[in-house]
Amino acid sequence: MAVYTEVGDDELKAFLARYDVGPLLSFKGIAEGVENTNYLVHTGAGSFILTLYERRVERADLPFFLGLLEHLGARGIACPNPVRARDGEVLGEIAGKPAALVSYLEGVWVRRPGPQHCRALGAALAGLHRAGSDFALRRANALGPAAWAGLARATTPSADSVAPGLAGEIASELDAFAAGWPSALPNGIIHADLFPDNVFFIDGRISGLIDFYFACDDAYAYDIAICLNAWCFEADAAFNITKARQLLHAYESVRPLAAEEYSALPLLARGASMRFLLTRLYDWLNTPPTALVRPKDPMEYVRKLRFHRSVASAAEYGLDVRH
Amino acid sequence: MAVYTEVGDDELKAFLARYDVGPLLSFKGIAEGVENTNYLVHTGAGSFILTLYERRVERADLPFFLGLLEHLGARGIACPNPVRARDGEVLGEIAGKPAALVSYLEGVWVRRPGPQHCRALGAALAGLHRAGSDFALRRANALGPAAWAGLARATTPSADSVAPGLAGEIASELDAFAAGWPSALPNGIIHADLFPDNVFFIDGRISGLIDFYFACDDAYAYDIAICLNAWCFEADAAFNITKARQLLHAYESVRPLAAEEYSALPLLARGASMRFLLTRLYDWLNTPPTALVRPKDPMEYVRKLRFHRSVASAAEYGLDVRH
């Protein structure tokens, strides 16, 4: 949570002059977004978010991300809508960084999601998968299984300093994925980072989904697995099957799971745990103490991984037994 | 610039339930305010700032600060207006911290103030001094001359590591203040921290003054001296007499200076330099490298202090010679 790049008043006015958004009234750097710098901007036309894309976002990916937001918005998904400049461009530059102006979404993210929030999430996730299914652009998952070996290598020398035996546990999981990772599941655009802080609610209903900067092509069920991890564990690491059941049933009310998705879910959930375990472990070992962002605890995801390893079938996530 | 205290959705809703501001729509921690945590809050009734008072603000001072904002607002000064809860209280508590909800002021602070901004500032400062003159509460300047000896003692052992001879230079200045600091100048409520980032502009006109958490009783001319330092030096440390003349003439168009204020101005400007030199030096020497806030360079104020020591009379600030 940080403002990495300071924007001045004159340069913001010059930037906004390219848009039909009325005069600049105020702007504040906001303490959200680990990857990018975000300003909340008030103009004569309303509220907007100005995002400056920092080093972790590839410039070549920006047409995909901004195009996806426009595509989803046109299909009724409440997500930030890129504002086009008068020349038709959605991508600009400010303070030497690529930048875009998007609509501001009202809503509040829920610090302690309950079963009813998980139900709303499940339906929204399936709706997102449906809405993205005819998006023309493609983007490989840069943090998918193919990337894990490299992250494991980079963290192996110090992993055991975080928890004894962790390097070995990671290696053995990667072997299991190499042997059994499903390659032909229903797939398309996934959000890939739909944690509670990326889902806004007003009055118990979802008012918006944000932060699509990990979106990519991958298995839909893998996106579900990411959400199970992010929404259905308690602070004490206990899995909450009531929340998971709500999430999964609501998802299936919009997009039923195929038999192979059902059977792959426990392994996908182990993989989804590995992805966040590895990036958190990497950041844990490589974030200087002077950094503006504090690294998150990788052990949270080690515990989730171990839980999923103990799961025999998707029935243990609250889905009906079938097939 | 940091969010020191995280506020959750449920606790903010409970807090706002005490106010007639409609439903919570969204809130974002904003990267402004070195002393306090600030959230920009959107509700059904509009935009507000929620301020959580952190350790550097004395709880006993809050009735003074909040009462002053109400007093100034009632006299037409554009400043944050505290929102009263239904029970009439302006001070509440959230996340274990004293907190207040104030109106949001549109406007943008000017990164590179020009002479026209200094002119607007001068008139606004004098208007502020007039508007505060009948405020009933009193607060001593906690960072006035009486506090400097203590700050000097705390920084003396390491001051020369910042600049050779700095400890001696500070001691000799304090001797000069002890011998000649004026004690009977026109005085009343001063802002005491009216830097450019605390003055909002829209279309070249001041739309608001913020951050009154150093406000206190002191000499009006000392407040002017703080502003000369904050607004009228260039990045290369050169004093810009054009800006100073605009500031001072505009001030005098609202509240003319008395003869003794005119003659005291150079010494007051040295003192105003000392105040920021000492607090910056203290922070420079005592901020851990892991802190969220980066300390500001104390040497900027050493250079300003030296400039004012070379000034023989207020005429050198652009005021007409008189008396």
C-alpha cells in the first residue's frame, strides 16, 4: 500500500486536458494497490482513479488489461471503466509512467467475509468467467505452474530459514503438479487475484470488482481455487466449509462445473496455494526493511496447501458428491 | 505520508451510524498527513475526511483544534468543517484512536507556487488571523522558542554528523533569540504550519486551508515568517523577493503590520527557520530506516536561517522602508 510515484498539480492538469472530464477539483494518493500507484481524482465530471503502472506490470500487457475492462464493462460487469481520451486512447503517460484514468467504483471491501459474501462472490466469479469468454485478446498466466519452478529455485536456498523443511515440501509438491496437473480443463479469462480487497460491496451486494492486473487465460476452476483460499479460511487457518459451499453452489448456479473440474479441484487448490506461497516467500526473503510495503506471511499459504493435500475430493469443499 | 491505523468496514459503519451522513459508499486511506491517519470517505451525503489522531497529537488539544475549525468556518474561512454527530459531539473514537469526521475540501495544492499564489496566500493568512482573533480557547505554541532548547539538547550530540559546526551554529542562534526575541507583538491564533501542501487552489483562487494541528497562540508576524520560509525560497535556496513582496503586500492589504512587527520580522524569520530546522533535525536523527515516512532534509532550513541572518531589515523582504 503505497504511492510510489508523486504526481504534481501541473502535470495532472496537463494529463487531464486530453480528456472530457471537466476541470480538476482535487486528487489524493491512496494507500491501495501493492503493484501500482493510484490517485483518487475528483473532476467536474465526477470521481476517477488514476493508475500509474509501476515496474511489476509489463507495459506490453496494458492493452490486454484495459481492453478487458472495457470488454467486461460492456457486458455488464461492474469493474473500472477506462476513460478514453479525446483522441480515443485509453493509455497515457504521466510522471514518466504509463497511466490510465478509469471510473471510480463506490463500494467497500469486506474485512471479514461471511457466507453471504462468499455466495455473492461465487455468482460474480462465474459471471466474470462467462462475460470474458468472448474476449479477443490472450495473456498467458505469468504466475502459473510454468513459473513455479523458477520461483522455487530462487527461494530454495533460504526457504528453510522461514520454516524447517519448507524447501523440501515445495519440491515435493512441484513433483506432484508435474505428474498430475490438468491441462485440458474449461478455460478462458480468469481474474487470478480475486481476494476480498478486490471485491466491493454496498448493502450486502457486490458493487464492483477491481484490480485485474493478474488477469490471464487459465482454467476457470483454478480461479475458483484461488477464491476458496482467499475467502474460505478463518484467521486461525481453519477451512470454513459453509463459506466454501456457498461460494461453489452460487458459482454453479451460473456456470456448472464439468466432471473433470470437480475432480481436479483439490489439486488446483494445492496449486493455487503454491502460487501465493511462492510469491509471498520470494517477497518475504527479498523485501528490504526500508520498503514501503510490508511483505505478507508466506506460512499462511503453507497451511492452506497442507489442508488441500489432506482433501480427497471436492465433496470436502461442500460440493455435492457426484460422478 | 502514511496510513498508520487500518480501519475496517464494520467499524467505520458503526462509527458513521452516529452521524446524519447517509450510507457509507466507499473509503480510501490517503497518503497525506505526516501526523495523523486520514481516510477519504464517500457517503450518501457527499465526501468527507475521517481523521484518526495519532501519537503526535495531544488528545487534550483536540477540543481546541476542532473548536477552531468550527469558529473559522462560521467566519467564512474555507477550512475542514467538523461534522457533529447526532448527539452533538465532534470527537469520536475508531480503531482505538480519537477521530473526527470533517467536510472534504476540493482543491489542489500547488507544487511550484508563483507570485500570484503567494499573493493569494498573504491575503488568506491575514484573513485567518482576523477570523481567529475572537476565538475563546487558547493553546500555547508547543514548538515555540521555549521548546527549542530542549530540541537542541536532544540533537546536539549528533548534529555535527549532519553538517560540521551545526551544533555550535544552533547554540549561537538560541543565544541571539534569548537576548532579543520579541515578547509583546500583536498575537492571537496562528496556523503555524501553512506550507503549500496545506493550501488548496482551484482556478488560481484559494479553495481551502487545511491541517490546523499546529495552530496555537503566538505572534501573527511569526506566522508570516513561517510562510515566507515555506513559499518564497526557490529549490536552489535562493530567496524570491517578488514572491515575498506579493505575500506581504497582500497580507497588509487585510491587516497592516505594526512598526514593531516590521522591525522584528528578520529575527522572527530566523526563529521560524530554527523551529523547522530543529524538528527536521530531530526526525532526521531519530527516524528508523523502516519508517513509513521519510524525514525531510534539515539543511534546507539551515540555509534559510543563514539567509535571514544576513537580512538587515524587513525592506529586504520586499516591504516598503518605513519608520
